[in-house]
Amino acid sequence: MLPASPSRTSSDASDNHNPRDIEGRGDVETIVTAFYSNIASDPVLGRFFDDVDLDAHIPTLVDFWSSVLFHTGTYRGRPFDPHAALDGLEARHFRRWLDRFTSVVESRYAGPRADQILARARQIATVFQTKLDCIEEADIARRFPDAA
Ligand code: HEM
């Protein structure tokens, strides 16, 4: 199943009642750093980040989102690839990921770019999940070639 739309009701202690839009790389850094600030203790997502060097991962994600929003060309990787190796990654993880991301963005920013980053996050999460489903189906077909 594809990820559901993230909840728009969540917020955190940094709620800003007069938010401005995302304006540049510094704001992207704020979002990415806040997203990962306590990821290790997230009950749903934490385990996936046990062995991740966040000091190396965060700049990659800042490059990624800067390229998406501002066409900086600073990210040239293959964003899906590491996710294919994550054991048991499924819809509920993407829902949780989108809830966290939405909360981080909406509590700090509002405007067309804030809308854009959330729309792109939802699109990419859906694509990632569709790819994971295809990999799983292909794996089952390979293992059980006579089924159905
Ligand atoms: C379902 C929840 C998700 C989990 C548990 C997850 C976890 C991870 C992990 C463990 C890595 C590898 C980090 C490393 O070893 O340095 C990674 C990389 C990455 N993730 Fe995710 N991720 C999730 C969803 C997403 C989504 C929805 C996006 C984008 C909208 C995204 C974007 C990226 C990017 C751009 C990279 C870097 C790829 C590279 O190294 O070039 N992730 N993620």
C-alpha cells in the first residue's frame, strides 16, 4: 500500500506563529538538522539509523534538498539505492518519516517552497515505496516460480 498523506496536525516546541518561507541552503540545513536531531530515539525509524554516520549523512541530505528546491546541482547520487538495503522498510515507516518531516517543516516555514518540499517528499516517498514493492514481488516470483 502507498503511504497515506501525512498528518497536518502535528507540531513541536519550535512552533513559529509568524513563519516565513524557505529561502536558501541555510533553511534547508535547519530542516534536515531538526529532522535528524533525535532520530535515534524514534520508536519506528530509530533502528534504521543505528549504524549511520549522521555527520556525513546530513550534508548529503542538505545537498539533496537544495538541488530539489533550488536546482543547485549539489547532489548527484542515486537517492533510492541505500533504501533497497534496509531490511523490512515498509509503508508505516514512510508514514512516520512523512509525519516527522511535515512537522519539522510546518512548525518553522510557510509558503510556496514549504509546500513544494512537502509535496516532493510525498512524491519521492511514494516512488521509493513502489520500487520496494516491485523488488519484493520480483523476489517472491524468483523464489516461487510455480506460484499463480
Ligand atoms: C521510510 C523511511 C526512511 C528511512 C528509514 C531512511 C533511511 C535512510 C538511510 C539509512 C540512508 C543511508 C544513510 C547512510 O548510510 O549514510 C538513507 C539515505 C538517504 N535517504 Fe532515506 N530513509 C527514509 C526515507 C527517505 C525519503 C522519503 C527520502 C526523500 C524524500 C529519503 C532521502 C534519502 C537520501 C537523499 C539519502 C542519501 C542517498 C545517498 O547516499 O546518495 N529517505 N535513508
